[in-house]
Amino acid sequence: MLAAARRHSVAVQHDGTVVAVGDNRSGECNIDRWRNVVAVAAGNVHTAKNTGKSHTVGLRSDGTVLATGWNGDHQCDVHEWQDVTSVAAGWRRTLGLSADGTVLATGRTTEGACEVQSWRDIVAIACGDWHSVGIREDGSAVAVGNNQRGQCAVEHWRNLIAISAGCLHTVGLGSDGRVISVGAGAAGACDTDLWEEIVAVDAGSHHTVGVSASGTALAVGDNSHGQCDVGGWNNIVAVAAGSTHTLGLRADGTVVSTGNSDDDRRDIAHWSDLSLPEVTPTL
């Protein structure tokens, strides 16, 4: 329902239209004509001098996919995809989960993050900067791409219900409400061991955000821009972590934000009546 990227933010409205704010240098916010959208993804990448361009992906209710923005590696070449049930976007690439449990991929191939052709029985997908992760029907995990910091070491994970990937780390949400993490934890983005009763999780570049069953939010990791300052949030049903900012979707369809506000990426005060997850936390 909600996505945060390097310099922009995107959300799905209740009527199937999409709203976007932030940097639009590559057309990543050109979503005004999108209709019948049920999910969005935004190509996130860590903040650096050589990053910034991004793209936005939308999943329609009929299983087709839309994309706009930077297409230097063909990450927006998704218009022929069909029977897609969810989408994910990373730096220079896009993944689509097919109804038959296989995964489609387009975009940058250098690190091997698009090598998902052998994946089967997948029920959830996510993109990090240079790696891709998924959950199988049996709750186990799979990952491909850059594993320099061990961010793809998920082969022993079990009983997962959600997964997310950051720049150099991966987080998984278990059916018991606990969050497991692997990869580079120098900024503390993997310090989730004490979290309990979590119902949603998302990984930013160097921080991790979760939603508790009571509707509060938690965050760990890099807080250099205040992107982890979510302690006062309540009635939260979903979160989206970008490179240096964080969004939270409330049960009333409005959004809260924290972190870096450059490029107007947090200009979400006018957002309302946003689409909510099918299953929301007990508030």
C-alpha cells in the first residue's frame, strides 16, 4: 500500500489511484493516470553521491504491471507481465511474483539479484540494493545476489510470514511475531532480537522498522536523519522505510512520516483515504 525510496514516496488510494511526492527527475512520480492499482513498489537505494534516480512500480487488480521513472537497466520493462500478484523494486531492478509461485525479474544483472528463474512455490518477495529475497509456501526463505555481508544467509530461516531487504541486511518476520535479521549490522539495523508481537516489518537502507500488534511502531539502525523517531506513532497498520526517511500508514488511511525531508519526499500531509492492508493489526 505504501513505499519509500531514495528520494520519493508513493501510496495507493482507496479508489485505486496513486499518489506520489518527492524527486521526479526521472519521472518516478508520473503516476497521475494510473488506475485500478492495488499495490506499489519504489526502487530504493542507499544515499550516496552516485545514487538518486529511481523508478516506481504499480500492480493492477487484473495482474498487469505499470512502471515509470529511470529505465537505464530496463527495470521499467514490465508492461508484458501478466498474472502478477505482488511486486518489489530495488536499485535498477523490478521483481514480480506470478500466481503460479514463480518470479519474474528485469533490470540490473551484475550482482545476480535477478537470478530468480529457479525459484518455485514463492509467496512473498522483496528487493534490497543488490540482493533479492523471497518466502516459499513452507515458510522458508531464499535469496540471491550480493552476499558480501552475509545478507543472503537465510537458508535456515523457517516459519516466515514476511520478509524485507535493505542495503546490506535482510529481515524476516516469523509467525511467532519475532523478527530475525542477518547481514551488516554496523548501524544497528539488525538489532531486532528483543522485538515481540510484530505484525509488519520493512527494511530501509540502514534501518529497520516494525509494527506491533497494538499498532505502535519500532525502529532500529541508522538515525542520522531521525528516520527511526517513530516512538510516538500509534494506530499504525503498515510502514515503509526508505533510504533516510520512514512512512507509517494509520488505520484511518492517513500517513505519518519522519526522517529526511529533502526533495519534499515527506510532503504527505494532504494524503488521506489510502488503501489499507487486507489484514490489519489488532489496535
